[in-house]
Amino acid sequence: MATLAQPVATSRPSVALAAPVVLLGRLLFVLIFLMAGLSHFSGQTIAFAASQGVPLASIAVPLSGVIALVGALSILLGYRAKIGAWLIAFFLVAVTPMHKFWGIADPMMHQMQMVMFMKNLAMLGGALLISQFGAGPWSLDSRR
């Protein structure tokens, strides 16, 4: 007779496979922040933020670009990646409310802004995971 408390067989990925996959995951995760961070220095991005009511947009937007770039490079290189992940989380908490889908009547714009809002929430989840578990085996943090 089988018992209910039988152990379940689990397998952990080997470090040989996990390390490159985690590195690729970090790269894919930060690409958007590297690209978006650079765009935060353009007049067009600053003007858009100002039109959305961002106070002191000419200062806040480039500063948020620096935060996104520093956080992304930290995660990509795996150097103090937990701190970098908190920077990305802070960045996302600050910019996500700009996607005010709930107040848009046009169905296409409503859908687009809702997708952007949800994308940011998903990335916030990823940043929070990195803030707790770190960058993984192929990182500068793992060399300490």
C-alpha cells in the first residue's frame, strides 16, 4: 500500500547547463533597460514625460535613465546584481504608472497601454527575483 508522503523525484539542472542559461536570461532581461535607459537622454522622451505630468522631467527623466543603465549593467555583469535589481525595481515602480490604460477611451490605445503596464509588472517580478536570488554562477558576484 502506497503512502501519501512518498518523496517526489526531482532533478536539478547541472551547473554546466544552468550557468549559460542564467547568463542568457540576464542578457535578455536587461536589453530593454539598456535600450530604454539610453533613450531617456533624448528630448523626445523628456517631452513625453513632461506631457504625462512628470515633475521636473528635464532632470527626472535623465536620472531615471542613469538608474536603468546602472541597474541593467549590474545585472548583466553580475556585479552586485541584487542592488542592480533593486535599482531596476525602483525604476519600474516609478515609470509603470505612466501607462494609464484605465483612463483611455480608444480601444487600441487602451490595449497598448495595458500591455505596456503588464509588461512592466512582469519585469518588476523578474527584478524582485534577481534581488533575492542574485545573478547566478557565471557572474562577478559568484567569484567572491
